[in-house]
Amino acid sequence: MAAYMHAVAKNPGEYQLTGNNCVNFVRQVLLRGGVQSSSAIQPKPFFKDLPGKP
């Protein structure tokens, strides 16, 4: 997970509402940690659908 975050920090690319955005960044980090997440594209529903309790 940390390696992916460092790689993106070095080369973040251009922001894209439907692609390269904060939700997709978190989704990719979690995926590398073995955590499945929803396909929601908005932050609030995405975080609400994550496993576990706040």
C-alpha cells in the first residue's frame, strides 16, 4: 500500500473526474491491501460502503 502511495506521490498524473481522482486513489490503495470496495464514484457513498464500522 505504501509503495503505491509513494509512486503516485512522485507521479500523480492529471486529475480526471471519472478516473484519476481521490476516490479511485483510495480504492487502489485499499485493493493493494486486500480490501474490496464499492464502485461508487462519490466520496460519501464510497466510504459508507466500506467494510467495518467507523
